[in-house]
Amino acid sequence: MFDLDHPFFRPLWIRLAVVVLCFGWAAVELSGGYTGWAMLFGGLGGYSAWRFFVTFDPRDPEE
């Protein structure tokens, strides 16, 4: 669904920002009592952390 190996995500600060924003928004939703949305954004944060820091393999821009 999302191309997380895109060259846009090559800089470390962009990958960190995406993961922190997902987990941060999950915390906001959890503090508001919306556990469903918190689980959704927590899952997105976990998935993006896995893809960005464990299995990340950026493509070359020429491809």
C-alpha cells in the first residue's frame, strides 16, 4: 500500500519523524480515551519502525 523504500525516506530524520509522529498521535488518542484510534496509529508506528529500521532498503533515484 505504501512504498516505504522510496528515496524520499533515505534521510534518517524523516524516518524518525514518521515513527515519532505515529506513536505521538497514538498517545494523544489514548489520552483522549479513543483506544481504537490509538491502536491504529500505534500499529502504524510499529509497522513503520519495523520497515524503516529493520528491513529498510532504499532504491536508487534512477530506478
